[in-house]
Amino acid sequence: MNDILPFLKSLLNAPGLSGYEDPASDLIADRWVPLVQKISRGRLGSLHGFRPGSGDDPRPSVMIATHMDAIGLMVTGIQDEFLRITQIGGVDPRVLPGTLVTVYGTSTGKRSIPGVVAVPPARLLPQEIGLNPVPLEYLFVDTGLSARKLANLVNIGDIVAFAQAPLELTGETIAGHSLDNRASVAALTVCLEELQSRSQIWDVWAVATAQEEIGSSGAISSAFALRPTIAVVVDVTWAKGPGAGDWRTSPLGHGPTLCMGPNIHPALHQAMQGLAEKLEIPFGVEYAPRHTGTDGYATQVVAEGIPTLVMGIPLRYMHTPVEVVALKDIQRAGRLMAEFITGLQPDFMKKITWDD
């Protein structure tokens, strides 16, 4: 089994908020260079890795899409010695007070500055807030700098990323920010490593998409540019945990999920599920009666439509600095994808029907 943990930790230690993915993208590109034939970047910042197949031209292609961007914050104001902030992506302000962050300049020459998200004393807040969670507009970042130094080093529009280092927990699990969706990038990397000792008939596009957290624009543009025959979108999904135990959640450490719903082509789901059962790879079935909340919809409706499958990696405490995943779920997702790719035959698309 490939040890993906060091690479995953490096991704979790890198910023890469939606629209500012370069730090994460550079790490992924370095890791993928020996695993693919060529690396390219989409016009909106997505990373494309191409691995050619051995079939006759014109070959069909499969795109594996995993978004690399993360949620975070942006500076909206400088008030004396403190920074006012807003969100990039779906940040829950309840988890922010006490969070370690790093302020990154978005212009040349700006350095990174450590800070902490703080909240004013209750007596200084509007009375109606009471003991309720404090809204984002009242939170601030304290860097410890004087007002003069802060004004010289930070601009409105600079990004603020979570800075909590990843933590290995017992039970082969890891906690950290940005596991949504760097865990899936790690799974795709496992897949590419598995393919090194094997051959596949179809062309493969490994894609780390940009800006999923703010509207999936990277997936839309990449799918349109690459025009894959089919697509597999890999993202995290809700794991069972405190207060989360109904049909919308999946157990941690019991394998990836295969989604069913209107964003999913039923024949692709059937093919992947049958393969997992044959290989005795644990998996769960996830149901999405509407939009999956992933790049799946964005990929599915591009051009004349792309048959799409969504695979999930169960994750606890989504969109917090302490997201938790099981490492073996990452490994199993990567292996299942590799087996699926190597099993694709030239006539596979003849078997793809919506009402199969």
C-alpha cells in the first residue's frame, strides 16, 4: 500500500483558497509530474494531468475530477491593530473564535503573517446577540502587530487561511483543515500511482479543479475544454458522527461511497458498484435526491452532457479546521478508481444507457 500520508500532510499545510489555488496546485503538479505524460493548466486555474491509453485512435477518455481549493477568509478592513474579515466559501462563524490563521498577501512582496481569530467580550457586543454564536462581522484577526506595521503589511483583499497543522489521530485517521477536498486529491494520486505498473486502453485526465467552493467554475471550464467521454467526480461526503447519523451520512473507515441521484449516470454507478463487489472493496451507497453539492452537476451538464459518477470519501466536521477522514478510505477510493480505469474496454460506451 502506498503511503500517501506525507503528501496529504503537505497539502494540508499549504494555503490554496478558492481563486488562489497556486500553492496547492504547485505541490500537486510536482507530485504528478512522474505519474502522467504531461501537465497543463486550465484557463481558470485547474490542473490537468494527462495519461494516454493504449487503444486505437480516436480513444475515449475518462476524467477524474477532484477539487483542490479550500474555504477561508478575506480581509475586508483594517481597524487599528485588527483585521476585519469575510468568508471565501462556506465558512461557519461558530467555529472561528480561537482559530489559528495565516494572512497571505495577494500582491507582490507581501509576506505571510500569523494570527488568531478573536471575538470581542460579550459586554461589547449588541445585546441581542446574547449567548448566540457571534456573527462574522463582529469577529477579527489579531496578528500582534502595531496599527502602523499592520497597515504597511496588509491590504484589503488579502486572504486569510486556516493554519492549524494536521494531526494524526488513532485508528488511522487524520484531522485538519482543507481535507475537503485535499483528501480526494490524495486518492486520485493513489490512483495514478497504481496505474504506473499497469496499462489502460482509455486516455485518462487527472484533474484538480479550482473554485469548487464558490460555484464549480473550474470543473465547468475543464470539462468543456477536455470533453471527456465519461467523468468520475471525487469529493468528501458527510460521515457519521455526533448529531449526524441518518441516511445522509456514511460510516468513517468503511470505504468510499458511490452516489445515486439525478447527477449520476445509473450505468456508471452500476459498473463501479459491480466492480467494488467483485474486488471486495468496502463501499457505501449515498443518495442525493437533488444537486450533489459537488463538481458532479457542473461536469454532467457541460456541452451535450457527460455521463458522470460521484464518489465520496466520508469526512466528519466538514468546513471546520478539524475535519477528520480515515486514511484507508482514501486508499480504497484510489484503488477502486485505478481498477475501474484499467477495466474500461473500447466498447464500454455501447453499454451506457440511461435506463439500464
